[in-house]
Amino acid sequence: LPVDASTVADPGDATLEAFYKAGGERFLQPPRRVIQFVAVDRAALGKDIEPDEAALKAAFEARKGDTTEFKARHILFKAEGDTQVQEATAKAQLLRQRLVKGLDFAKTAEEQSEDPSAKGNGGDLGWFTASKMVKPFSEAAAALKPGEISQPVRTQFGVHLIKLEGRREKKFEDVKAELAREISDSRFSSRAQERLEQIRKRANGGDLAAAAKSLGSPAQLSQPFANEPAAQDAALPELSQIAAEAFRMKVGEVSKPQALGARHLLFRVQEELPEAVPPFKEIRAKVLAAFRLEEARKQAMAKAEQALKAGGLQAVGPVTEQ
């Protein structure tokens, strides 16, 4: 008999509190902890983390060596050890002679390349910069003119034949947004970590509130939570990621600053609450879930009993024999 708790409406606090009081130890919670935490997001650091035009241009100049993009295809012969490399090189040299004379590179890649991805795309690697490939491969590709086929190239993957199909230079405007994002991310990460480390040192193992306030990042207290992966707190969406760590630490201990999603976090174990039935408001969501499940079971039983009066098991639902 299927039991669908989602069909049961929220009956309101009065009904739920009566259900909660009658539940006895059903809602008994294991030891729970409260943590004091300081979170730093991008908004807390303002516009200081956004690079200006000069910083963007300096970053672009520093990457001049990686602004050329290549478009190429390759054929790979896998090889390990000197003997296999020699055999693969000889095989590649013979094949290159045929390719230079006009043998279709893409079709040959699909037929002979030992790179699994070549079977569906003719060895096409798309557009890439030198840093995206291992050094021997990128150097060989950079030395070619469009349309040329390389001599056999040895890499950690085996022996390659590379055909360069295109070359283009990235302009400042092409990468400006990407550079801005990278610099902003880097500044945010380093400055958020720096601020939290300052708070940690100023607190000196004690309450974080005063130190956090002095640096413009308020400290907050979490809701009590158990040591479980599903731990939740609306003000602390990262709670499920740190709950286990918070229970490994001693009461009063302060964590190291850590990056969690879009924020950086520092926390201190404030207190541990003993095993108990928490106040209704604290666990209303759990009480509601239990109420809905119980009501859904009652409804399923009532439907079954009514159906049995009207007919056999077939009137209740699908019948199986075992």
C-alpha cells in the first residue's frame, strides 16, 4: 500500500504541538552542538577585490606566451618503454609519408588512432592554448604552419602525429572578462582568508564576537545541530560540510579559516547540548514530517479497510503471490 506523506497538509502549530507532546521520546535528539561563526563573502570586501584596467592589462601582458590558440588534430599510438616507443615511432613515420601525400588525416585518425575520442571526431582537439597540452605536444604544434603535419612526437601518452589546422591570437578584449574573474576570485580568496586569520589571532582562542566586530564581520550563533550529514541552518548553508568537524573539535576550540562555496568561514564550538527532546519551535520541521507520515499511514489503512469491505484484496490494489 503506497503511503504518500506529501498529500497531508500542514495542520498548524496547535495540532503539531499536541502531536509533539504526545510523542514522548519519539523526538529525542542526540547530543547537539552550537557553533559561533564568522562568514566573509564578496559583499563584505566591497569593490577592493575588483581589478582596474591597469591590473587587467598587466595580467594580459604577463600571459602573452599563452594567448596564442591552436586548432589541431592528432593520431596517437600508445607506447610504454623504449621498445614500444621505437615501434610506434617507426609506424608513425610510415603513416606520415602517406598523410603528406594526401591520405585523409581525419578519416585515418578514426581508423588508426589509439585515442578513444578520435573514433567519433577524427582526432579533432578543437582550439587550445599551449598550457592546456603537455609541453612536447604544444611545442610541436606551435612549430607548425596551418596544414602541416608534424614528425612523430613523443609524450607520456605515446607517439603522436599532429596536423595543425589553425592559429589565432587572443586580443585583450577577448580575455578581459576572464582575467577580471580570475583576479577577483584570487583577491577574494586571499583577503577573506587574511581577515578571518586576523579575527582568529585577535580572539586568541576565545569568543570571536569582539574581534570579528572590530574588522567589520559580525559573529553569529548557529542553531543547535546533531552530527549528521543532513544538518541544516538557514543562516549557515555550509553547516552540512562542517558538522562532522565541529563534533571532532573540543568545546571552545576555534577552527582554521576555510573556503566553503561562495564564502569563507571561521567557527568556534560554543557549547554542547546533552541528549534531550528539543523545544517544539526548534524541531517543528521534524515534527511536521512525522505527523504527515503518520497521517498518511492512517489514510492508507482506512482506504484499505474500506476497500476490503467492498471486495477482496483486488479492491485494495495490485496483488502479488509469493
